[in-house]
Amino acid sequence: MRHADRARMLWADSICIDQGNKKEQGHQVDNMLRIYQGSQKVLVWLGRDTQKYAQIAVYGMKKFAQIVCDARCIDVNSLNEIDNLYDVIPTTDMESRVFDDSRGRAAVAGFVDHSWFKRLWVIQEVGSGSGFQVLCGSSEVPFDVVALTAEYLDFTNKLNTLGIKRCIFMRYRPIISDLSENLLILHNGRYYNASLRSDHVYGMLGLPIMEPLARSINADYSKPFDEVFLDVAKILIPLFRNLDILSYVQHKDGINEKFPTWVPQWDKRVSRNPSLNYLHVKCNAGKTSGLGAIIETTVLRCGGVCIDTVKEREDIDHKWFRNSKATEATDSVLKEHPLIALHSIQKSQRTDGSSTLDERIVAYARAICPVSRDKNVLTESEKWLQDFLQYMIRLLDQVGDNTTPYFDHCDESVGQWEAFERGAYEYMWGRSLFWTENELVGSGPNHLREGDKICVLFGGRIPYILRPKGGFYQYVGEAYLDGFMEGKAIDMLEKGELVEEVFEIH
């Protein structure tokens, strides 16, 4: 980085900030964004490229970026001005032109797996908008070129590593200032490393989209991390006027009773993706409690209704929904597939010989891969059904079973079995199925258990699982409950079929 013939001014944050002085740390954290925004250029040094993967990766990434930019009639240097690089990647396959060999993809995977891409603080640095150059050995590449490559490799499923996903998120620039983006930003920060737990909050405050939270929180390293996380919840619940934050609680190793169960611990690694990332639902029909959510020290009180109780839990290996496993499986193994197993049970109980779809199987499938609803609910439901039918036909063909009940309702021009499989694989990661006392089927976090309550809380767009504990409740996680994702619980409340309660969650 040094010039051979003249002096050069460099600033390195880890050297220029007294890391042992908590007061100074907090003060300088508030200055970080301004420093990066005022820089002429930011240089990232990854090391000496002793394994020579950087040279291969940088050559391929630059070649790819030039091809893409030429096709779009834009300059490679203008990529920094484009907020969403996803809009730039080619819609047609380029496999024959670039990244068509495993060596090139492996080089990129090694490049983005460097420890710098895992540091939480670099998210804010990249988000400053300054020109970032990544250096490794004798190779140099703009970060925007790296991010463009990552978008393409992820979109085409040529490379799906955590390093690729980290790189994409680092370059993420929300176009719309939506308060819910604050939660998504904090959640995605769980994929990165920080030396201090509270940095999973402080390290994000400099991003422009985080301004609503940054107005109320200053970096204070004298404050324990658990107080910092509690402060975030106390600020965002009344600010958002909803309970969306509950979807981001990750009890990865079971419930920690020493910490408020309803408060997300933002340093916890991701054990499942929040349903709100998949489902656009309003199980509460937009209803908010007359009291509103009340927070007293570490206790959350809010109104709602209890729908049902978990009677039975069923473990589902999400890897069943990965094409490689299903294709390589023998018939005897494939018959253990959860959907095939339920199909066999239901078929043995039918005596009419009709070809009507078994609603129990369809409901079971919806709990495994919920309908991703948008404004056109009917269209999404129809598309989901056709995807599911194609998936079942494929499975039954593999085990030599009768496909008629599914084939008779199938429109081959619409359904894509891969869409159902991909959705199930992503959604069931970290989740289990359950059956309720009223024979409803749903899905929730792996640590749910018999006796847990399925509830709709006013202000929450998704059903929640609560665990009775003495005279209060513990928060277990969000749930999918078939038939109750679009306001049915509120309809039952208004008809007097359910009773409003106040839930005290510790």
C-alpha cells in the first residue's frame, strides 16, 4: 500500500482507536461512519495469497464483470452507483463463458471465505459508499465486482456458500426506508463475527437504514450486552407498533431462563430463518390490543387468544427436501420420506377408491412448505398446489406407487417440483412439525414440545408458541398453523368462540 517515492496518509481503525478504553471505544464508534464516508479510498488487505487462489478468482471476477457491464452498456467503475446489483446480473446462462469450471468457482469460494468477509464491522464500512478495493497478494479488485460475482453465483446456484451470502449482504442497500429492515439487518449480522456481543448492535448503527434505532441508542461499552439487547426490544416494539421482533428470537440450544425469552439475542447464530422472510400473512387480521404491548423491566404483557395446544411433535429432516438425497435414495429408503409415509397411511385407510386429494396430506405439505403469499393470494395458492402435485408425482414415480390422485389435479404447464422442494428445504431447516389437540397441523422451532400453546398475539402477524411456566409464559418461537394464517382466530374471537387473554411473557 506504500508509495515507493512519497509519503502516504493511511488510517487503520484497529490501530487508531484505543481498544482498551471503553469510553473512547464508544465515542469513536459514533465517528466511524463519518470517517469512512470522508475517505478518498478504502483498501482492504487480505494477505499475501500464498495459495494462489486470489489470482485465479480476481481474474475470473473481473472478466465476468466486464462481460456483464458490456452487455448492459455501463462502465465497470459505475457499479458503485447501482444500489441493487441483482438488477445487473444476466438473466441468461453464462456457464459456457465464465465460471464453468470447478477450479474458478473454488477460487472465488476461497477468496470470499477470508476472515475479513466474516467481520461484522465491515458491513458498516462497505455501507459507507466509499470506493472499496480488495487487495490480496499482487491482485486487486473493486468490492463491487466481488459482490456482483457473488449475486450471480448465488442466483444461478453455481456456488451457495456462506461466504457468498455474506458478501451479498455486505453490499445490501435497501431502497425503501422500511422500519422492518432494522430487524433484518440485525438478524443478518448473526452470520458475522464480533469480539464483543454488544457489537452485533453497535456495529450496525452506522448504516443509513438503521437511523431510527441509532437515534435512541449510543454505543456504551460500560453497559452489559444483555441490557443492550433488551434496550433494542424496548425501543423497537413501540416504534414499530407491532410484535415483529419476536420472529427474530433464536433459542438455538433451548430456552435460556436467565434471559428474557422474548428478547432476541443478536449474537446468536442463525438456527432457522424467520417466517416473516417467507410469508406475508396477518393472522391477527391487523388487530392490536386495546392495552397495547406493555414492557415492565424484563416482562412483556400483551393481549391475544390461545388457539390450541401441541399434542404431538414430529421431527423432520430438512435434508429430505434436497434433490441429491432423494435421487440417490433407494426405494426402501425413499418410502421413509415424510410425505410418502403419510401418503401410505392415508391410502391404507381409504376404502372409496376415489381420486380426490387427501386434505390431510395437503395440510401437512403446507406446514412443511407454507404458501408464500403476496397481494394475489389466490394465484399464489394455485401455484403452490401445482408445485406440490408435481413433487408428489415425482416421489411416487420413484417408489412405483399410483400417482392418479395427484395427476388428475395436475397442470404440468404450471407446476415445478423443484420450487416445492427448495421451499421445503429452506423452511424446515431448524423446524419440526406438530399436531394439536384439535388435530391441526403446523410447524415451529425444534425445541417446541407437548403442552406448548399456539397463540395469536395482537400486534403479531404470525402465530406464536408460548410455554406455560407457573403463572406466566415463556416465549418458544413463531409458528405456522394451517388454516389460521389469515385472520381465522380473530373471526372466532368476534364470534365468541375464543376468549381474549393477557399473556405475561418472561
